[in-house]
Amino acid sequence: MSIQQENRFQAIIAHAKEYGFVFPSSEIYDGLSAVYDYGPYGSELKKNIRDHWWKSMTQLNDNIVGIDAAIFMHPTTWKASGHVDNFSDPMIDNRDSKKRYRVDHLLEAHADKLAHEGRKEEEFALLKSMDDLLAKDDFTGLKQLIEDNKITCAISGTSNWTDIRQFNLMFKTEFGAIASDNPNDNVVYLRPETAQGIFVNFLNVQKTARMKVPFGIAQTGKAFRNEIVARQFIFRMREFEQMEMQFFVRPGTEREWYKHWKQQRLNWHLDLGTPTEKYRFHDHVKLAHYAKEACDIEYEFPIGFKEVEGIHSRSDFDLSQHQLYSKKKQQYFDNDIDEKTGKPYGNYIPYVIETSIGLDRMFLLVLSQAYDEETITKDDGATDTRVVMRIPVKLAPNKLAILPLVKKDGLPELARKLMDECKPHFRCFYEEKDAIGKRYRRQDAIGTPFCVTVDHQTKEDGTVTLRERDSMTQKRVPLSEIKNQILNLL
Ligand code: GAP
């Protein structure tokens, strides 16, 4: 990461805290690593992103329905899904600093360094070797690659590395208060993904909502991972939220559905107005234990291009595993006629295409894309910097700020009346303290797209000033038209 990028990232983190978007968790006790709380504007923005995703997936696709499964699940779920045995990352420790690193992150950081030094070919070769070795789980080869590249620990500065080992990322806890001699009897896991809550409910949903393949089940909710390398603000958290959709398809059609969802999900991102060049696909070489084909949608964060969403072709792996472990059939009867045989497709376990996006990561994407330090030239030629969050209107925490110019002369009463008229329809903010310029800047900093100022002229001709956040243009609009104008703009 360049100094400029690092500074921008730090500025976004500081801004998020100062303006009530994101706070470190339990900060009065010095925080808890990789756990964060969302403040008044953050929780609103997060909810708006979640609602926007939910609406795009369920309301706008009549073959996708939603569920809300519990976080706790029967522990066999995680045995069946492969998470007990396979949900681990290769790690390496530095003996001098005692610091633990994820092997791929250590190598990627070195590759970034090579890229910054203009050593593009070496960067490419390193990443290729890493992908090949990871795909083969060749830990000896990976350690050799670290040593050959003379990669050192950022804290101790030494290359005194341990061997590479796997660490499981699931959090365990105990369920109920039943005394048992076997400590494993009461173990439950905090779910590391929301997807399994969908799989175990596949038939419940298919039958009760009378769904026909192809159809999808969507869910949003918390997931937990004991990430070893947990830094970079809300990019990698130990408690986070996912928005996942499992799309059940007829076997043999999975490739076309995979391509369909890859494009659909990229379109969803682009529809928010983010330029195309800020996104790219990264097709996986090393596939997760369940995947047949997979890619990430990457966004160019201030910390570089990183995954924001995954699209995975999961075959019938999950449903087959649940059928095996639960001994309950997970088949679907397809009575459509197969043109080749002239008979119904009959019973099968559907294949699955998954779209999985981190809500917190999407939140960071929105902050990163929105944050702007704009230089303004004033009438006298002097310059000033305005920090403005150019958050897409549909996601902005507040849609309209209503500001009486002064706290007297009947202006607050007029402004309050407008507030009462508008607040049932969209989120408004009322403020009468401080000079108007200062109040505009505060709204810019939290991303409010529109401000209305009620002034003395309002009393004379019934008009108010409507100010637009991004362009800062102002126009006079009849007070009576504000609600409908904002509704139209939303
Ligand atoms: N069900 C598939 C699954 O969980 P994943 O690639 O491990 O796939 C999906 O995670 C998405 O969840 C990622 O693209 C990312 O946006 C988000 N995510 C994963 N781990 C995260 C973490 N530790 N902190 C924040 N978001 C995370």
C-alpha cells in the first residue's frame, strides 16, 4: 500500500469514528480485536445496504424467497458441511515475535511490495507459485517460497519461521447446562457462514413456498470466524454479517447459472454508480472444499483490490452431505419433461450456485467509494477543504436535513412542520444550532444528499432553499413541493 493509500484508509477510519459510523467494540476497555460496533449513521447505512440487497434478491426475483435461520445449529451440520475438518487456513509463526501470519497474506503482501517496486514479472511469478502450492496443499513448498523470497516478520524483522500448520477458524461454545463426562457432548459452533441454515431448510422452504427448481433462498445474518490475521478495520472481522443466496438448479445447468449470477451480481454493484474499473473478477485456482468453480468480485479498496463477494458453484455437495449425515432424503421431484427422454426429470439432488457478500465489507466499499476531500475555491480566491461522503442516495443514512436559518422569527415552527410532513416517508434530520455553512458541512460529512433551509423569504413567498450535496447547487423550491420532489429524487 502506498503512503497516499494508507493515509486515505486511515482518514476513512477516523472519519467513520468521528461521525458515528463505526466504533471499535467496547472501546472504553481498549476494544476487542477485529470486532466493531456501528453508530447512529453506520447502523442506518448498514440497514439500507441490507435492505437494498434483500429487495434486489427477493422482491425483484420472483423465484427467490428469504429465510431467517438461527445462529446455533446442530453440531453435526458442521461435520457434514466439512467445516469441522476443512475450515482452516495454513498459518506460519515467527519464533522471535510470536506473531502468527496467514501464509497467503504474507506472500501477497510481499507480492504487493514487488509490484510497487515495478518488479511486475517477479510479482506475477510469486503469485503463480503461491496459487499452485496452495492448490496442492504443499506446505513444505510454501515455506520454501517464503524463505526463497527472504520474507521477514514485520515486527521482529527476522525470518525465523516455524513450519506451516492448519488452524480451524470456527468459534466453539457450550450449549445448555447438562453435565457430561465428555466435554464434546455440549459443543456447538457459532456459524462461520449463513449458507448452512439455508441448506438444512431446503425442503422446508421448497415445500411451504411451493418453489420449483430453479429457485433461490436468501438470508442475511451474523457469521463468526476466529480470523488469525484480523486487521484492516472492518475488512476482516471476527464477528460479521453475510448476505447469501443459494440458487438450486437442475444438474447439468450449473455452468450457465454460474455465469448468470456472476454477471447479475456485478451488475448489482455497478448499478450503485461505482465505476467499472473499480471492480474485477478473480477466478479461483484453489477451490474451497465444496466448490466446483468459484470467483470473487474484487473492488479496489484503499488497501488494494480485495474480495467483496464470492460466487461459488457448489454442486450437490452440501445437500448430499446433509442427506448422508441426517439420513433424511434431500431430493427434489422435477416433473418437467426432459426433451431427450420424453419423461419427467424425476428425483435428484439439485446443484447450487451461491452468491455470498459480506455486509460489513460492502459497507467499507461504500465508505471507500464515497469519501472525498474536495478543495473548494471561495469568492475571495482562498481555498478550503470539504469532506463529503458521496453515498448513493438510496443508501444514505439521512435523505433530507431540514435547517431553519435562525432559531427565531417563526422559522423553527415552519421547519418542524415540514419535518412532520416528510418523516413518515423518508429519514429526515432537523438541526437549528450553528451557522448554516457549518451545518451544511456536517451533513456533507455524513452523506445527506439534500438540505432544505427555511429562511425569512419562506415567510414571504413560501419557498425554501434546496441544496444538493455533491454539486452544492442551491435552488428555490416551494415548501409545499419539497416532500414530493425528494420522493421523486429517491
Ligand atoms: N458461504 C460461502 C462463504 O462464506 P466466503 O468467501 O468465505 O464464502 C463470503 O465469504 C463473503 O463473506 C466474503 O466475500 C466477504 O465479503 C465476507 N467475509 C468473509 N470473511 C469475512 C470476515 N472475516 N470479515 C468480514 N467479512 C468477511
